[in-house]
Amino acid sequence: MQRPRCWYFQGVTTPCNKREPGSGCPVIDGLTREYAILGASKHCVAVHPSDMAVAMTALDASVIVHGRRGERRVPVIDFYRLPGEATERDTVLEHGELILAVELPGLPFASRSAYRKVRDRASYAFALVSVAAALYLDGGEIRDARIALGGVAHKPWRASRAEALLRGSPATAESFRRAADAELAAARPLAHNAFKVPMARNTMTAVLRDLAGGDAR
């Protein structure tokens, strides 16, 4: 439930659509190095700050919430929102709802998983790009994959295009690069953060190669 890491949102002397809807987003014409390259809107380009939520997104976790209408289960991938028009809302929680639990499903191949965080310094730093991934390999073939990215969007970004391309593909560096390229084709970098595109591509490819280990070619 952390609020987005945005200097303009945190600095009350500047306008911010998330703090005061309709007041504008000064980031777009400001310093954009740490901001979104995927799923942003003209109203907000802030990125999600959590590490754990990225890993939970890759592992298909669900959030159990309780409110006036009783209990409901929300997949983590749907729990967090992209900014769209309602920039003031980070999640789909309704007024008065309380989080009761987070549930992780049984995912046997998550034993072959990893989380990698690229940041400016070794400690106390948010991700410029992070990758959570799990691979299910059958010999040299990828049977299934789970991938989520952090530091690139307003919510943990599930790499669905990359996952779809990897299923049934050989566990090779070429397959991993192709999947990363497909996922990042929709990236729309801002003035100062175009470096995040190759950083995300290289990090995703490296994590997948490491997970494949001796099965990679």
C-alpha cells in the first residue's frame, strides 16, 4: 500500500494530479529519469515503489479484502491500477475495505525463480528496473513462465507478452531476448529515462538465462 515514489507528489509546493486531481502533472516537462516507460498516461507517470508486490505479481498472488459487501478476492495483477483518468487511486480498494490476507497459490516451478533489482546504490534505494521471474523447463523447452517488472510502471507490470512467447520455445538466449523485446515494444520513454528500455531488456534476459542454467543454449 505504499504511495508512488514521486518527488512532485511528495512535494506539496508543486501541482500533482494524484494529490489534487486536475491540477496537472509537472513531471512530464520536468526531471523524468525515475519515471514510467509502460502504462503511463498524460495525467501521471509515477512508478510503483514496492519490491514485494512485483514478486507477488509474478507468482499469481491474490489479495483478500473485506468491506461492507463482505469478503472478496482480488488477483494482485488487478489490485493495483494504472493511472488512467482517476490518478488519485493506486488500487481498487473501495472505501472502508480492509486487507485481510495475501495468498500465494501452489506454484511448484516457482522453486526455479529469482528477483533482481537494478538501482543507483547497493542499499536504501528504489528500483530503476526490477525483474521477478519463474521458469518451468522440460529439458531444453520452456513449458511455462511467470515474469513481472518493477520500476517501469504505475503498478507491478506483468510481462504477459513475453510469457506467451516463451511458452513452447527453446530455453535459449535468443528466445529470452525476443520475449523481452516483444514486451518492451510498447515502452514510451520520457525525456530522461530512455535508458530504462535496454536496462529492462538486459535484466530480463539475464535473469531468464540464469534461471535456465545448464538448460540454456
